[in-house]
Amino acid sequence: MNQHADTTTKTTPRELLQSIVSIPSVSGEERECAQRLCEYFAEHDREAWIDDVGNVRAPADDSVLLTSHVDTVPGEIPVRIEPAAEDDVPALWGRGSVDAKGPLVAMAVAAVSTGVSFVGVVGEEVDSRGARHLIENREEPGAVINGEPSGWDGVTLGYRGLLAGTYVATSESGHTSRPENNAIQDAMDWYQAVGDALAPDEWTPVFERVTTKPIAVEGGTTDDGLSVEATMDVQFRVPPAQTTEAIRELADAQLNGGTIHWYDDVPPVMTNPRTPVARAFRVAIREQGGEPRLLRKTGTSDMNLFADAWDCPMVTYGPGNSELDHTPTEHLPLESFDNAIAVLESVCTALISD
């Protein structure tokens, strides 16, 4: 009987990375990229599908859940492989190569090779709708490894929380020579008062501070000429030593006649470096010739939401330099990507056997 050899060629990890980075997936437009991930799992006889909100779901051994986000911020960077100016190491350039398609693809590859669960979530850059949906629609896994750039030899244990709102003030219109505040001044005074109340001393590390930041301001006389209105969108990054509830109360106490609508509230997180997950990473990084770095990030990630909902050990991990997030020079050294896959495979294997 004649037998024909299987000539099917499976996608290599680097090919998958370049393919995924080449597919634009700005928040809200992740579908094509999600489909490509499903195709990769199908190549390896793994079931995967796109759920109601657009997440890629590939359930398997739930001792470990590998999860990272499919979406990116806007910005076109020509996709190519070439060294960065500072070294001779080949790197993949492109929007999302660092944040967070490098971690995403490394996790997809490790999930296939070790047989653990995987989810590629959507909307992390805007409202984390994918992570929120996941929490509501699946059971708690044994452990979570969240994908964000930490460097292949770094493990992120903590993130600050996020509190975001819109301050609104209205005042009667009047001649600009009058000394009374108008709504624009009320908004400015409110922001200054909150900032003063939260001002740290100069020795406090950034991670341990509450950072205040206005992200949009509008104001002026209304169309009918009878009043002045002002709106200010603000964000507060909240360290684990404080709570978003306490910052909300402080900001509400300074309202100065205005009102504020709070539209996002994500608690801070700081995980224990002695969990089985963190230990497994330290061992795996050393096996690859690295010296483990334990990190705290000043931003916020989906791990904040997972930690608030699930009582299981977790960390955030992924190849890439987070200082390149959202920048026009975003690129990922391919050697770092390869190392991260090896580390993830070692960690998952160790956690499955425990």
C-alpha cells in the first residue's frame, strides 16, 4: 500500500509573530488578528474559537491560564526585521510588537507546546472588556500568567490601580473683569486642590505615589451666551498602599461646586514573590542564563482585574522593553522572543507537574 508523507508545514513561532504584528488590531478591530490565532491553534489540533466579545478562547489544562491582549493603540510602523541602532540583534519592528503581540504570540506558542489554557483578550487598551467578560464567564484557573512586556528576564508582580472621571462645572456668564470664578477656574482650582492634597514628598518612589493627570479639557461660553461650562477628564494612578475608594472620597471632598462622574475604577495589585508561579519563573529564567528581575509597574493592566476577581497565584510576563510601548520606535529583539517562549514552556511544565 502506498503511503503519502504529510507535507503540511506548520507555522514557526517567528513566522507567527511577524504575521500577527502585520495584521492591524487597534482596539475594536481585533477580529482578523483573532482569526489568525485560531488558525494557529487549529494547525496544532487545538480547539480555539472567538467568543461573544471577540476573545480568542483555547481551553486545555487549567493548571495555568496564559492570557495577553490582541489589541494595540493606533499608529502605523512599517513591519520589518532589522537591528535597532543601539545593537546588532535582529528585531521585529511594528505596532504591537512589544505591547503586547510579542507576549501574546509567545504565550500562544507555549500553550500549544505544553497543553495549558490560553485566552487572547480584546480591548485592554481602552476598557478591558475582554478581561471583564472572561472573569464573568469562566471559572478561576489554577494560576494566571498575564502577558505584557517585562523583558524576557523580568517578572512583574505589581501595578498601580486606575481611577478615572469627568469633572463638570457651570457658572453664569459675566464680564471677564469680574473677580468671581467662572466654571473654567472652578475646574482648574478643583484639580489643583486634589493634586495638592495628594502631593508626595520628593523621596517617594513613583510606584508608591498617587499620580494625577488631566487627559482632556474643554470649556467656554455656551452657545446662548448665558453661562460658562467646563469639563475635565482626569486619571489617578493609585499605589497598592492606597485604595481607589479613598482617592475618590478625597476628590469628591474638593468639588468646589462642580460634579464628577467616575467611569473607571481598577484596584491596584501587588502579588507575593514567593508563590509557586513566581518561583517557577525565577528558576526558568536562570535556566536560560538570565538573572531574574522582579518588577513593579506604574501603569495598570488586566492583571489588576484578574487579581481582584480570582484568588490564585499570578504574575505578568512577556518579552520586550516596556519603555517602547506606544512609541514610533516599537520593536522586539527576536532573541528575547525566543528566550521568553523557553521560559514560559519551562514555567508551565513545572506548574502542571506540581
